[in-house]
Amino acid sequence: MDSSKKLLFPDQILSSRRNILTRFGLGVVASLLLVTLLSLTSSSFNVPFVSPLLQGLKNSNLNTSSSSVKQVDEKPQVVNLTDTVPDAKVPTFAPEQRSEETRDAGSKNTALSEEGKVPSFGSGQRSGETVTTNSSLTDDQNTLEVNATTSVANSSSLVSDLGGRFVPANTSNENGSVATDRSRGSFEDCDIYDGSWVRADGETMPYYPSGSCPYIDRDFNCHANGRPDDAYVKWRWQPNGCDIPRLNGTDFLEKLRGKKLVFVGDSINRNMWESLVCILRHSVKDKKRVYEISGRREFKKKGFYAFRFEDYNCTVDFVGSPFFVRESSFKGVNGTKLETLRLDMMDKTTSMYRDADILIFNTGHWWTHDKTKLGENYYQEGNVVYPRLKVLEAYKRALITWAKWVDKNIDRNHTHVIFRGYSVTHFRGGPWNSGGQCHKETEPIYNTMYLAKYPSKMRALEYILRDTMKTPVVYMNVSRLTDFRKDGHPSIYRMVYRTEKEKREAVRHQDCSHWCLPGVPDTWNQLLYVSLLKAGLASKW
């Protein structure tokens, strides 16, 4: 063939010189066409003749790659945290409370002392996992500043419903409204100390009208001392798992007929004792038949006090013994007076209560004072005065001495022993003797994040009750429920002030340890009543 002769078009296509280039061009065109078709198939446009054609191609590509790529379920698994942790409570708030929380957020934080720590719930059930926060509330009306720690399990919170009362969280219907749980069990089978405070109507609380009981110490009589608000008396305790009966004063007295009930401990137990006297007295028709046997009406001095209920031939007594163990003093080498606390010896008041039918013990607050906290040349065992001993160790040794005495001297077939746990304080801005305040607190704590941890001293107590004592003891674990109630203290209303100057000076010396009466100790006595019923002791009273 003549090379100079021009080739026809078919011959040009099939020419060996251009064969490689031509095949490459066809490949590029085919690839572009394939990409275009795939794009049209995955787009939002509906291309009837393309989609069916390529769907099989797509599926075959996925299938061929299955050998090297593990197939993953595209539907994500939803994990419900409250299913994972059944006892977890999720705090919810009404709009007005949320706005208050928002207003209070990010303010200055002041830590409570080690004693101001509370449990998330009862003994042996606390979760070790905790969530901490450094935020605090600083509204002058609703403030407790703490380094807060809340347990993940069994924490309870408050949530407002449309009726103005408060019920435990996690009670919302699907439509968002709050519904009360009607499927509560018996109080005999639930932890009555795990719950929340609920607004009560005026007919159910308080147990006795403010100003009606003449046997309340002046320091606790906030109404008589001019406290202007009264909302602090209109709360009742609601356990999460059950309903509890009110304290029936007449029934309590019937069960005490011919018996002796004694409170032993510090001034916080005196607070509770006066509360019970007032509750029981209010149920008696002839008030003149209720009296303190020595005729006294002030009970602040250490000693023994006994109220007799003549119609029931019973007494409700108080014995001041803030440490249980003996305080002593002697002269040192250079003639100075040396005061010590004998950790190995009960104090001299034991003869006043060893024959009681019901004993309610407490000790705790005096262990927070400077001398006991410092522990230098103060704690004594035998003839040895320790140069330095940590307060928690001293507290344990004192409780062991108490436990041994109870096991040796109390007839467990005759006497019922109760120990009321630590009552949380609410000093903000400093400790009790250095300007700590709770004035103008008018609402409880609503958010469990602002509750503190369980008191270390109560952990020590639980160990002794559980592992060293032979005598059964009813433990009233009131620490957490009292921690909610920053509004219940006398604060500056410990006395009547004659001048504005006296009132201003009182702001620097507030009482945020004790409780107004009527008030929180009334609930302790309700729980005392229920605890005895729960323990099956009522038939033995």
C-alpha cells in the first residue's frame, strides 16, 4: 500500500499506530459516563431508566467488599442512664425555680466544715461514684454555699408541681405534667430516710401551733423572738418509696404508758426532746397534767430534766451528756488547770438513764469545737494524756466505750436503744464562732448537688453499731434530710432584741446549728415514732 495515500476513516480508527491512544480515550469516556450515571442515581432526581440499571451494580460492589470491611449496624443503640443506674434521680425544676438557679449560678463558694457532710442514702447502700461541682447558690433568701458532692445512686430532689407543693423528681407524665406516684409500698419495707421535703397544708403542719408550747427554750422559739416568716414550719418529709404515718400523740402516749423515755446527748438532742414534749402535750386535753417534775422552765444548764404526763404515768426526760464519756480536769506540773476528755470512761450521768425503756442517744456537735478538733493534750486514756490525737480517732474510741457500756448495762429485752445521726449545720461565710451566717434563708435546698457528703463520724458509728455491738440499735439517719433545711435554723432569732444595735450585733453571732420550734425536730420525732413501728417495737412498748 502506498504510504502517501490518505487512509479512510475506518482505517484510521483501526490503525496500529493509534490503537493505544484510541483505547485510552474510549476508557476515559466510559469512566466519565459511569460516574455521571452513579451521580444521577444517588441524587434527589428520579431517573427511572438509570436507577434500576445501576442499583444491582452498587449492591454487588458492597457485597464484594464485605470480606474486608466489617458490617456495622447503622441504627445507633440508645442507652437510658436511669436504666443503667436504676436508683438515679434526674432533678427537674419548675420554670420559676430554674430561673432562680440561673440567677444564683457562678457565685462565690464557701465550704462547710467536715461535719457538714451528708449521705446520699442509708447505711450500706451508698454509691462510691460521685459527681462534684463547685457552683453555689448566693441569693440572699435561698443560699447555702458548699463544696457540693452528690451520689449517683439514690439521690433525691425536689420538683414543683402545679399545686405549689413539692414531690420527688422523675414523676412527669408524657405530656410534661407532674404526677404523684401512687404505687408506694409499706413503710416497713422502705428506707424512710431517703426522700424529699414536701409542702404541707396548714391543717397537717405544724404538729402544734407556734407560740402554743411554753416549754420551748428561748433560743429555739423563733416565732416569739420575732422571725417574720413561717414557711419553715409548713414542710413534711416524704420518703421516695412509701408513705409514712403522722405522729399520733395520743397513740404514742398510750404506748409510753407506765414507761420512761430518755434523750441523752448534746443540745441538739435537747432540741428534739423539747419538740417531743410539745407534740405530746398538744394531744393532752388537760395541759396542767403535763409538767417538769422540778418545776423548771429553762433547760440550757447541764443536768437531768423530766416531763411527767400524769394521765399516762410516763416521763419524757433529757440528760445532758454531749460526749457520753467523762470530762475531767486536774492541776498540771506548774499548777495550771488541765482539762481532758477521758475516752475510756463513761461520764457520771449513766445512773440517770440506765433504767429507761427507750433511749435516744446522740453525740457529734461538741466534737467540732476548737479544743476537740485540735486534740492537743486533751484526750486521755488511763493515766496517759495524748500530746496529739486526731478527732475522728478520739470519736471512735469514745463510741467504743459507749458501745461496751450499753452492751454490759442495758437489758436488751427491756430497753430499746436508738441513735440519732448527725444534724447538719448551715454556716456560710465562716464557722459557728467566726461570723458564719444563715440569716434570711426562707426556703430549703432544692438541688441535691448542693448537699454535702456523708459525715465521716457517722461512718465510724455505723461500723461500731454493725460490727462491734451485741445490742440492737435503731439508727436514725437524719443527716441528709436535715441538709436540705437551711431555712430551719434560728439564725439571729435567738432572743428578743431591745435595740437596733443589739440586732445588728446579733448578725455576727448566728445560730445555724440548732432548729426553730416548731420545725425540723418535729419530723425527727415523727421518724422516731415510725422507726419504732417499723422495727416492730410498738407491741413491746
